Amino acid sequence: MPAFNAARTLRETYDEFMAQGIVDLVIVVDDPSQDEPVAIGRTL
């Protein structure tokens, strides 16, 4: 899942993916974001 400057929406997007029941693993890709989505991704 691309996460460029997506810290505000990352958790919501993740929850929507997981609610579908067809996703086993989400890989967060951070292209030098300025809002630290990696820190949020680690908590998911």
C-alpha cells in the first residue's frame, strides 16, 4: 500500500482493507514522506 504523506488516512485505509476479509498481509511503502507513516504502519 503506498503511503506517501498518508499518516492521516493510513489507519482508516488499513482498516478498510482488512474488513474485506481477503487480505492477509499489507506492505506499507513509504517514499520519503514528511509525515512519518512508517511509525503508524508499525502499530497496525
